[in-house]
Amino acid sequence: MLATALPAAEPTLAKTDLDFFETKIRPVLSEQCYKCHSHTADKIKGGLLLDSRDALLSGGSNGPIIVPGKPDESVLIQALRYTDEDLRMPPEDHGGKLSAQQIADFTEWVRRGAPDPRVTLGIAGGKSYGGVGKNHWAFQPLQKPTMPTVRAASWVQSPVDSFVLARLEAEGLSPAAPADKRTLIRRVTFDLTGLPPTEAEIQRFLADVSPGAFAKVVDRLLDSPAYGERWARYWMDVARYSDTKGDPPKRDDPRFPHAWTYRDYLIEAFNTDKPFDQFIVEQLAADRLVAQQAAAAKEAKKSPPTNQHVLAALGFLTLGNQHDGRRNDIIDDRIDVTTKAFLGLTVSCARCHDHKFDPIPTKDYYSLYGVFANTVEPKSVFQEPPLDTLLPKTPELVEYMAKAKELDTKSDALRQEYLELRRNRNRDPQKRRELIRAEGQLQREIGNLEMNHPGAPARAHALFDAPNAKDYPVLLRGEVKNEGDVVPRRFLEILSADPKKRPTWKKGSGRLELAQAIANPQNPMTARVLVNRIWQQHFGAGFVTTPDDLGNMGGPPSHPELLDWLATKFMADGWSLKKLHRTILLTSTYQQSSESNPAGLATDPANRLLWHAPMRRLDFEEIYDSLLAIAGTLDRTIGGRPVTMASDGFGKRRALYFLIDRRNPPELLTQFDFPNPDTPSGKRYDTTVPQQALFLMNSPLVIETARKLTHRPDFTGFQRDEDRVTSLYLSIFQREPLKQEMDLALRYIRANPTGSSLQPPMEPPAMKNARERQKEQRQAQRAAFAKKNGADQRPIGSTIEHGGPLDAWTKLAQALFQANEAMFIN
């Protein structure tokens, strides 16, 4: 009996037992029991959980409910049989007694030993790592665990490997062989920069036989400006970045004209390895930091700093959906992004009632509500703070200031007309419609000036503390007119060192204090959440597969001791992301090959134990950027205003710099699983749809990029067809072709009408003239469309024209671009 209360060893189920459970037991548990006895239940009755094998064996408040192999001695079977009037499951008011056949099935199941495939992975030492509510593992204090001992010690390069290998050895598994050097440099270069390695970089790595050769590659990539671009894009997913407002207030321009300054802040933060605790504080309270600097300068009788670039960090809060100006929804959005991004908790679920699964009462939600409710934002884009307060008086700036003054004057005049209309109680609907149209047009002109004028100073979409800050009441059931008790501004109870003596925040809004509480090393969530995110990006899945929710509804950690070891090391290393990357990458775990084996597939088909390197598909940004990089047409300029996918910048700049429209994101991005910019997205999910292949087959971007690749001087300079085939494989796959691949490519080239010539087949004059006429018509149509709807609304890639017939080499290059090998990292 006592043995059944402990998590049992994970068995390998016979197929008959597995089929019996899946067809006879799991459906009944799901339909009849989970309402009261699962993590999804409003209230877990009797402390009994039935939604995992270990929980079922552990039992509830009164002890174990089954004795495997002995149904007559099992409380579960007695309850199902209704033999005890005080113990009946399911109760009569929840569906009543099961059918005789269902009870017989459960009896047979327990007689077989209760075989159950619902496995919760434990830690290397085999200890229980669970808990519900406040006892949930993620809420427990961080402690640096002891490194486990392993048998195959020669495989271990770092403590990370010890934790991984201990799990593998416990399951009777062995790690895969090391990856070859070409595979490894391709993998790490994409992981850190989102770009493929060049052949010169590969050759340097192949030639370096020193023990620290791979470490040199990692350090070089971490120092690359492309590193900041790659990892800024990941954080933009988490921060639900967009260049537009989604649902702007009436008559407001739908664009955030300076959203790009937040993106550029992120690039610089990652490239300079800004400590993550400072990164948190700046994104929540940069205005307070600037105010402190100004106060210190004043006290020292110095001029305040002219560099206010840190204010751009506040875009983390301000660049969300504007919800038609509904303040409560905007505040909810800011609570949601803050708590998911940094704490891995869904605090916004406590807006209308106590959180259903995590120990987060509604009062805690409204404590944070008070923090963000005590903020104000500039009413006009002209009032938003410039990143530099001292600008050189260039002709462009002078022209911008004159136009800005003109538009500001128009805005004041419109405001006066509105006031006059209200003052006179003039109900003239025609006049009101005219004013609405005029204001909408004026806001668009202001947005165009800020986004497009070369003299427009870079600004921050900032917010500031409201004067006379106050606490706010709980809104019962989330209803605005149904106020409850006023609650002080303070941190979440479950994450506070002393819940009964939580400090209240009285200085301003409390955002600085909130940021400091989140970044406090005693907070058990922040470092765990960040480490889990970074691990996910390198291995395809985090220790916890739900990166935005490490609470009770999140999945269990695959290697909890390793997660805690990395989290404590991360903080000890000064919250350095680059050091964290090095710790993860310079391991045998990361450097494995992706080869599978029957034993691993049978025991751990999802590779949660990391017995081999995962294979992953490139995201859209990596596919697009690598096309341009391979063809040598990528513009490496860092930062700057966004480019639309209908502009001349498409096909030149990295995808990171595309303008993202929250309400109408480009269809090409969504076809490749681009996340919804309305919500924080810590993980992208892969889908496979025909449109992805059609883009690679038919897009003028891909076709003309292939043409540029095969018409570069270094390619045309090859005299041998074999050298050209090798060049294409090295450029696209970063490896040399196999013999059969070489033979196939040569047969394809020589079977084309023009053979191995780089000259395309002759285009009949009539066809050429028709194509040129169609080109002119399309250009005229695009110009007319842009004039009517704006250049940003032209079709994606409309500035790229098909260049006519293709030679065999260009067709081969395009075919290779479509191969799985070009789209995946192994």
C-alpha cells in the first residue's frame, strides 16, 4: 500500500495493455472524471488527480485509491461499484454510476496492474517533482542542485551533459554520435544569427583542429551584429511587436510611426549583452531611470543627458493593441505581456475571478492593474520624447519642423472647432462628419510625416507616471461599475518572500518597483522562464514545452534539476545571455548528430530526453534571409525604419525589418506560421500547407534570387560543370554534393535545350513584347493602386519583376532552394 503512494518506475507497456487503456479507460476518465479530478477542474475534489499516472498512483487526501493487481482491495473499484453509500464515483449528480461494462473494464485494468502510458518525466535523481497550487514546482525557491554522477563520464563536456546523460542512463539510452563539423557550424550559425555560414567560415572551422575550435565559432557568432537581429526577432514575438495599433481609437492613425525604435533597442540590447535584469527594468520603467539621471545631473549642477535612447524600451508596454481606446483592455494587455514574458504566468486570467489553476487571486491582478493605471501617454506623436534631445540643425530637420508646426496648428484649429460645436450644442450632423473626416485625414498626414520624412527625429512610444498616483479597487467579475475593495499596488503573493508582509508601492505608479521585484534573484520564476526560452530556441522545445506558462497548467519540466542549475548559473554570471548561450552550446548534448536509433524511438519518440539532436524547420525569416545571403544581395545595414513587403526594400533587407500590420499581417508571413502580434508568443508552431511550396516554386523573389546566384561573376567564371554544381551545393546546403547528386544534376543540366550555357533560351519576339506590355500594365496598375491606397498596400513583392526565360543553371538553383535540406537544420 505504501509503495503505491510513490511515483512508480516508468514501464514499457505491452501493445495489448496500451490499446486497452486507450480504448477502454482513458475515454471514461476524460469524460466522467476530469471535471473534478484534473488540473483543468475548477476545484480539485478530495485532493485527487486522475489526469496523470503518478497522480493516480499517489491517490488523494485519504491515501492511495488503487492497489495494482488487486481490484477488490482498490478503493477506486469499490467507489465505481457503489458498494459504499458514502463513496460513490462518479456521484449521482455528476452522471451517476458507470455502466456494468465500464466497471468491468476498470476492474480488468486494475487486475492487469493499472498499466498507464501517461508518463510525467522526473528528474535525474528519480525524485518526485510535482505539486499542485502553491506547491507547484515552479513556485519553489531556486537552489543549485548537485551534479549527478554518470557512468559514461568521458562524454561529459560540462555539467549540462551530466544532467542529460543521467536521465538517458536511467532509461537505458545512449546519446547519438557527434555531428560532423559542417552540420555543426550550419546548425549553430542559424541558431545564433538566423543566417547560413559562408564557405570561407566553414573552411576555417574545418581547418582548425584545436580543442577550442567550436568555442571560437560560438564567440565569433555571438560578436556578430546578426546575433542581435536574430534574437531581437524572437523577443519581438514575446513582446507582441507590431508597427500598427490593431484597433486604434476612432479617427486615430492606425500606425505606430516609431515602433521601430523599440526593435532597434532590442538589437542593441542583445548585441551588447545587456544584463537581463537591467533589460527587464528598462522595458517596464525606462522613464524612471531617465528621470533619475536628470535629477542626479541637476544635483551635480550639470546638464541632463541628451541621449534618451533607453526610452525606446518602453515600447514593450505601449506597442500592444489599442482596443479602440478601452483603457481597461489596454491595461489588461500590459499585465498579460509583462507576466507572461518575464514570469511565465497567465495573470490576466485573474481579471474576473481568482485564477482557476494558479494561486493568483483577483486582488493580485488589481494590484498590478493599479500599477499600469497610474500611467499617462503623450496625446500627440509630436509630444513623444525624441531619443536625442540635441539634434544637429540639418536642412531635413528644419523642413520637418516647419511641416510639423503646420500640422500641429491644423490640429489646434480642429480642436477649437470641436469645442465650438459642443459649446453651441450644434447638432449639425453634416458639420460633425466633416470634422471627423478632417481629423482622420490630419492624423494620416501626421503619421506619414513621422514615418517617411528624412528629417523626422526618432522618438520613443513612451509612457510616464501619472501625477497623484492612487490605488484602485477590484472590479468584481471584471465589471467596471461593480467595484470591490481597494487593493494596494504590490507584487504577487505567491512570488513574495513574505506574503504577509508584502511591501506596498507608493512612489509613482510602482512600475520601477514591479520591475525590481521581477528581477529579484529571490524570485523563483524569472530566471527559470528565461533559461527555458533560450533552451527551447536551441533544442526545439524547452524543458517546459509551454514557455509562456510555467504555472500549474504548463507541462512538467523534462530536466528540472538542469533547469534550476542553469537558472542559478545564469544569475551568478550577471544575467548574461551570451554566457548562457555558451554554456548551452559548448556541450556534447548540443553537438550530437540528429541520427535516430530504434531504442531511442521506442523509449522516447518525442526526444524529450535529448538522446539525439532535434531536426527543425527554418522559420520564414531564416528562409527569406538565407535566400538573400546565399545570392549575395542581402543589405546588412543594422536598424532603421521598417520596409513594407511591397517596397523596394523587399528582397534586400532582413525580414526583421518588415512592417508588421497587426490587423492585417502579410499573408506570406502567416502562411509560414508567423505568430499573432496581438498576443505574446513564446513559441512558433509549425504547419505544412501547399502555399509554402507554391511560394518557393512561383515567387519572383525566389526565381530572381536563383538567377542572381547563378549569374554572379564567381559562378560564371567556372569552366567545368562539376565545379558549378559543387558551387550551388556549397551555397545552398553548405556541403559538397554526393556522387549520385552530382550525376543527377549534370544529367538535368545537359537535358535542357540550352545545355550548360548560362544564356537563357531565345524568347520569341511576340512573347517578349507581350511580356513587356504586361510588365508596363502591372507597373501602371501598381502606381494607380499605390496612389489610391498608399504604397504600403501594394501586393507583396510587387516591385520584383520576372526576368524572362530561365537557363538550366537557374532552374537547378531554384529546384535546390525547394529541397527539404535547404529548409531544415539537422
